[in-house]
Amino acid sequence: MQTVTVELSEQMYRRLQRAAEIAGKPIDEMAAQSLQESLPPLLDVIPPPFRADLQAMERLSDDELWQISRSQVEANDRRRWRRLMNKSHRSILTDRERQALVELRAAIDKVMFRKAYAYLLLKWRGHRVPTLPELESRP
């Protein structure tokens, strides 16, 4: 365990004290829990093949992160993935198609991990990121 001393405004201290009272916890435990819940996750929860790429994103500018957040899986790749998934459900994939499906899935996962991490980094840098309903309503 590490000890950290933090100066809080009177208002922040009262909020923390109130939260601790509500939760029935000591104030130091409540402070540690609040920090735990507000810090970004460690990349060790991300599958190993994606970690280095995501860690490199931490050095990108906000503009570069916004660009990543707007990236999309190529339409051809989405169509091909859907077609192969349909064949897979009917158990009629060739070995070549099975390998293509694995590769497409990895490519799609990479785009999704990058988008999610870009949004997380932008949020940590103080930007407002769109909510899921806002994202789903985009054309």
C-alpha cells in the first residue's frame, strides 16, 4: 500500500465525508474507492495483441484521437464478416473461410478497441464524449 496526501477544498471534503457516511465507510476508504472508480483501467485487462497499439495512442494529440473515434470498419469487411458468420452458423465454412473469419474478427476488434480507448482518453483529457444513444443515432 502507498500513502498519498491530498489537499481538498472544504466543499470537496464535505462531499467525501457525506459519501462515506452514506456508504457507512471510513473517509479514507471512501476516498480510495472514489479514486479506484474514477481512474482509467489498466491495459492488462485488454487482450495482449492490442495493448501496445492502445498504449501508443496515449501519446496522440486530441485531434488524432477524435479521428480514431470516428473511424469505421470498412463496409466490405462488415459485409464479408456477416456473410461468413451466416455460413458459420450453418456449419459450412471451408478452412480458408474460417481463417478469413478469424482475421476479420481481429481487424474489427482492433477498430473497436481503438475507438473505445480513444474515447476514454478524450474523456480523461476533459472532453465531452458522445453517449451510446448519441452514437447509435448517427448516420
